[in-house]
Amino acid sequence: MTRQAEQSHDTTPARPPAVRRGLTPREEAYAVARASGAAAIDAFLTAYNWTGKRENARQQAAVVEGRERVACRIHELRDGYARSAVEASRGPVSPSRARAYTVADAMAELDQAYRLAMENANPTAMVRVVEARIKLYGLGVADARNPDEQDALTYEQGIELLQRIETLRATSN
């Protein structure tokens, strides 16, 4: 058998198996922005200093977010942010004192923040509370796809919905 024939039947891999590498600075910036609540396209435009067409940026944002290492980092950051929020409001999380932070807890805190904003006549704070409620319920999220092909809620519809929720809460108590 010739040397060339021996080499062509070699069973050793041509290159070592892929090793999971860290994120690039741009991927990290994208992950931080997404974990902080930015829409995918906004995070991409900022992290990658995109100057091309917006529609192409939307596609590229999907590509970046589809990378497993980026998606894992976004989840990791969101978990860290959630833990920080719980610790800030309830103290350090410990297994002996385990208590889940629920949507009801978040809504109660938002109700309190809204009342405080009303008392201080701070419309900016009131808008922020409404925005937080909308995000908490997943309404009007920029990247969300509505399965019923309905348009996203407008700000006015969100306010109306929240007022109906408050009315229902008041009547149920």
C-alpha cells in the first residue's frame, strides 16, 4: 500500500473537536442589553454599531440570539438580575429561608409604587409602573409574536386593561 493510500484512510480527525469559546465583546454587549429588557433589534443595533438596513439588522439579531452560547449567557444574566432583585427586596436568598418571588409579589410592589407616584404627582414614575406591569404580563413586548395575529396593545389599551384589572381586584377583596 502506498503512503498516499495510507494517509487517505487515516481515521484520526483532521482537527480537534470544537471547544466552547467565550462570547465576543459584541455578543456580550448584546446579551447584557437583551437581559436588561431591550428588544432584540435594539440590542443588536447598539452592540454591533449597525449602519445597514433595519430589516437586515432584525435578521442578524435573530442569528446572534440563535447562538447557543449567547442564549445561555442571556439566561444566566437574567437569572442573576432576578436574584439581585429578590435580594434587594427580601434580603439574601438562602436555602433555609426559601421563598419564591411571585408575579403577585411583583404586582403588589408595583401597586405600592403606583400609589406613591400618584401621591407625589409624578407622571413619569406612573408611566414607568404601567410599563413594568405591561412587561410583567407580557403585553406589547416588541419581539413577541401573537399567535392569533392580533396587533400588539397600544399604550391606551394597556392602561384600560390595567384599570379593569384594578377594578376586578377591588371588587374581589
